[in-house]
Amino acid sequence: MPAAAEESQGVNKVVDNICKLSPDLLAEACQHILIYLQGQSRGVDSAEISDRFQRAGVRLDHEALQNMIRFLLLTFRSAGKSSLSGDDLVLRLEQDSNKWPKASLQVLHRLWSEHGALVHAQQEVQSVLSIGQLVDMQWKLGMAVSSDTCRSLNSPYVSLLLKIVEPSGQICQRSFEMTIPQFQNFQKQFKEMAAVMETV
């Protein structure tokens, strides 16, 4: 299948899923994304959107939900970069897929007309800084009782779980383990960074 046809099929699949949403539910999901794109939240929490959809009786699998969020993020981000008006955004969406329901396009037009300028302004600022942001860090102390590689069992370790907002807006989790000396060095480096940041 040619790439353009595959892309069109992917867009139509996302639009089919958007068609399952009431205008109010679509507006709510878009608000999450637009708030993030305006720099007013740290990321788009797909778990929260998923919970809201389920409470409203809309069932989407994880991949379909992620594709929808990604599509809306890219649509709004692209519209912001191009400084599109609400009419231009709707026209572009209709060119990409003929499956759009009128009510969904009206929601997107209204929200973009209200928030588009703010998204564009935020993108100007973010173009300077495009690195991931740490939004949460959790740790716990554990004891190694079995290992394929470790010779000294019954030794303590620290397990870290980091939540990071990638430049795309998606929140991802990274986890790793450290020995106590590694963790102490890590903590020392954090203290040094904090001290330097206080002087800025």
C-alpha cells in the first residue's frame, strides 16, 4: 500500500474513533491537549482522558486512544506553527478525511478560534527549549534476593521511577535501579544542581 493511502487510512481510523465521542466529550479531550500546548499543564494525561471516556460509556483500546491523542496533538501543533484560523483548520481536516461529522468540526473550529493564538505564542517560546521535563520521581529501597549477574545477594538497592513529559507532550515513565553508593552519588549531584539553580 502506498504511504499516502496508508496515512489516509490511519487518519480515517482516528476520525472513526472521534465520531464515537459526543461533542462535549471531544471538547473535553481537546481542552486537555490545548491546555498543555498553551504551557498551562505539564503534559497530556491519557489515563485521565481514558477514565473520562469510560465513564461516558466510550470504549477505546489503549492504542486507539494514544493514536487519537497523538493526532489531535499533531493537528493543533501544526495549526499553531502555521498560524491557521479556525476556518483553515477545518478546511485542512476535511481535505485529510471526508468522514468528519459536522458537530466534531464545529467543536474543533470553536476551540481553535479561542485558543489558537495562545498555542502559537507558546510554540514560539518552546521552539527555543525542546527537552523533556521531569514531572515526578518516586523511589523505594529494596533488597536483592536473586540475580543472574549480581554476586553479592542480600545487598540493598534503590529503585527509581521517573515520569517525564517528552517534547511531544506524552508522559512516559522510566525506571532503573542503583546500588546505595550510586544513589548517594546521585543525591549529591542533585544537591549540587539545586545549589547552582538557587544562584541563577
